[in-house]
Amino acid sequence: LVIATRDGLAASGVALALGRELAAGGRRVVLVDLDADNAFLSLLVGQGVAGLSDFAAGAAGFGDIIHTDTQSTCHVVPAGNLGAPTADMAAFAVEALSRGYE
């Protein structure tokens, strides 16, 4: 788990590099972007694709929000198109994803 608590920290880049390295070693990795305002990880899978906030609003199914990184076997769950996901939704997603990823 890689998080940033202040603006200016390069947490997304660190998470991406670490995730890709782990995936290259055969690990099942998912990167979850919870930063709707600065959604760097979300851009890896394209602008406007379904993400966590879309799932929270009932606009997308859980499987619809898991996308593949174009440069690795990492999966990415973007923040979504409907604002920041709630803390409860983020916790739910992380718990659900932890069952299928390392």
C-alpha cells in the first residue's frame, strides 16, 4: 500500500513503479486510484473509463472498473467520473480486491 498525505508527494509514480515491478515478478497487482482531483493512475487506462465512483453510483459493475495497464500486467481501478469515492466505498473496494490480488 502506497499513499500520499500531502500535495507534491510522488506516491502515484512510486506505486506505479512498484506495481509494475511486482507484476513483472509474477505477482497479481491492482493499483487503485482514490485521488479524483489528481488522477494520475487513472490516466494509464484512458480518460473517461469507468472507475470506483461509477461503481459507487451504480453506473458500472465491479468487473467493469478493473482495467489493464498498457505497459504491464498490473490492473488499475481508476477514480471514476463521478467525483471522489467515499471512504466507505474505498474501504469496500480495497477489501474486495485484496481477495484476488497480492
